[in-house]
Amino acid sequence: VPVVAVVGRPNVGKSTLVNRIIGRRQAVVEDTPGVTRDRVPYDAQWIGRQFTVVDTGGWEPDAKDRAAAIAAQAEIAIGTADVVVFVVDAVVGSTDVDEAAVRMLRRSAKPVLLVANKVDNAALEVEATSLWSLGLGEPHPVSALHGRGSGDLLDAIIKAMPEAPPVSEPGVRGPRRVALVGRPNVGKSSLLNRVSREERAVVDSVAGTTVDPVDSLVEIGGQPWQFVDTAGLRKRVSQASGTEYYASLRTAGAIEAAEVAVVLLDAAEPISEQDQRILTMVIEAGRALVIAFNKWDLVDADRRYYLDKEIDRELKRIPWAIRVNISAKTGRAVEKLAPALRTALESWETRVPTGQLNQWLTALVQATPHPVRGGRAPRILFATQAGVAPPRFVLFTTGPLDAGYQRFVERKLREEFGFAGSPVEVSVRPRK
Ligand code: GDP
């Protein structure tokens, strides 16, 4: 998600403009001289484009080191934003402080849009034209308070943003795509046959969707699911038709094509390296994950004891995976599969509102700041969720984080927001 930073002297109307951009009124308080707001990010959108707008706050007008305060604000904007919006009070005109900030902004390669605010009527537009002198190009005359010119400004902001990644067709969504994977003989075909038999029937077509002939459409838990690349399973040719190499290519292809993977493990056998490779494929592909321990009918108290130890040891890296213990043979707990898939997909598509994310983050870094190394500690400025499926978060920081601290933040993120059944990616963008 692109980041737009709003910069300017106190009282030029930054907060009002931010409110105008995010389309609410109550969010931000107007600059109070002498009060420094901190950087606060908000979710915003315009003509279908999502972005994060960061109010870089004001600085105390009579701060001892005013130049340093301006520099800090400009630096945050330059370091974190894709687009910088520089706000000037058109009624006052440009000041030496504005010029100092502009000098810093111009040194960065980031696009800077100049906003002439408080242009409440056409007569005031003349004042705005004098701001050409700042050398930031054409001023955008706006009345943040009344909304005048804000549509044009938003158009310009969107235009200045980096290209949007292609968005998938919204609306029509077919059945969720599931990869049923696991090593040979773990019970994949048995499970597929079991669910196809138990549930009403194999669904042949769902309105508005086409299903690849190698896929199976199966209704389980009252909902159709598209099991990808299962033709081989049904015809029982998969074992015959391939070396392990081809089997693994096929598994990778199915995972790639799916949204969620059911990794079948044999509860009666030790968790093997091949099992681990399949789990890694799912995690690295960023797919939602349900682990199904099959052949549970063969698990007695003795085996249970060793299995628990194996799970602790072998699946320690994925405590977030959803687990179900089933038997394709007897039908045990097979009905738990659909709810597990639904939960995993829900986590996979979770979007945490930016405000909530940053409230949590602020409290976290206050309680447990980054350890000091060599007299300094990088600070996390704010975070945004850059995407879903799986959830991806970006931490904007003043410098690289210790790997240990980053893992700590990731762990806490899961503790707070859950994400059962979904990988979560956290990346760090240090300010340059
Ligand atoms: P695939 O290679 O993963 O498709 O595995 P299959 O479905 O062909 O199953 C391999 C063997 O395990 C067959 O003999 C099945 O009858 C047996 N099997 C599958 N599921 C279970 C189960 O839940 N319990 C037991 N005891 N045997 C099972």
C-alpha cells in the first residue's frame, strides 16, 4: 500500500487536510501551538486506490532547535513515503521555514506535491500562484476546510503514486481452491473419496465458474470446494506415473494454484523429511495451511505419546497451523475439515485496520523497546498492512532491526491478532 506523508508548518491545516483525505472529521485535532503530534497513519482510498496517509505532526513553533525539528519531520516524510504532500498556508504565503523544508524535500527523489491551503474562494487562487516561487511546480489550491479542490488534489496524489499491482476481478468468486497434498500412501485418494461419498455428491458445476477438468469440485460442510489437480488421485495413477521428482513438481503446482493447502500426515508413521518439504512449500508459497493427521484410527495410547513428542519437535516452526486428527477410513472427524479450512482462509484474508495496528504497536514498543546497540536503538515509526492472502506487514523504522527483535514483534503480532492457519510476513523498511 503506498504511503502519502503530509508535511508542513504548524497551523497550515495539515490535520484538516488529512481528515479531508480520509473522509472523516473527527480523526485528528487541529494543530495546537506548542503541542507536538506524533506520526499517525490512517487508511484512505480514492477512485478505488488504497493508500496510507501519514500525518507527520507539527513541531513546536518555538522549539529551541527549530531547524532540527523541521529536518526530522521532512526526513520521516522522505524516508517513509511514496508521495510527499507539502502544505503551505496560501493566505500567509511562503515563509523562510517553508523554504528550509522545501530545500530538504527537493533533495529526495520522492514526488512532492505542493498544496496551497486555505484557498476558500476563487479570489484567493491568485495568492496560491505566488507559491510557484518555492520551486515545487504547480501549487494545488485547496480548501481543506470546505473541500474545495480536494478532488483534484487526490487525483494528483494517485497519479504520483507508483503503479498499482494488478487487482484480481472482484465480485464473482468461485469455490475456494484447496490443494490436498502429502506423501504417497498417506491417504489422499481415500480422503477425497470419503468426502465425495459422504457429502451429497460431487458437484459438477457452480454457476458462473469453470473448473479445470483435472480438479474436483466437492461439497463439504455445506459449501463447494475446488480440490486442485486431483485427477490423478481419482484415477489412482499418481503413484504409477511418477518418480518422486514429478510427484513433487505436481505438489508444488497444486499448492501454487490453491488458496489453502491440506497437508496430510500419516499419524501412524514418524513425521518425515518429505513431509517437512511439503510443509515448507506451503509456507513459502504463502498459502493458508491445515495439517490433517490421517489414519488416526491406528493411533493408540502408545503411539499418541510419541506423536505428541514428534509434533512438539517437528512442527515447532508452525505453531499457527490448524490441526485436525482424522481417519479417511472410518470417517472420524472428517467433518472438522471444512471449518478448519474456513478459519484458515479467514485468517489468510484478514486486514487489520491501520489505526488498530499502530495503537497496538505503539504500546508494544513502549513496553519493550528495541535493545540499545552501540549507544543507539532503531525506532519503529509506524506500520502498515501491505497486503492480504497472506497478511503482509511493513514496519517503517529509523534503521534495520535486530533479527531477534523482529521475531519478537512478529510473535506479538500473532498473539494480538491471531492468524490461525495462515503464514504472516513482516518486513522492515528502514528510513534512507
Ligand atoms: P495416497 O497415495 O495419499 O492417495 O493414499 P491412499 O488413499 O491410496 O491410501 C494409502 C493406503 O492407506 C491405502 O491402503 C488406504 O486404505 C490406507 N488408508 C488411507 N486412509 C486411512 C486411514 O485413515 N486409516 C487407515 N488405517 N488406513 C488408511
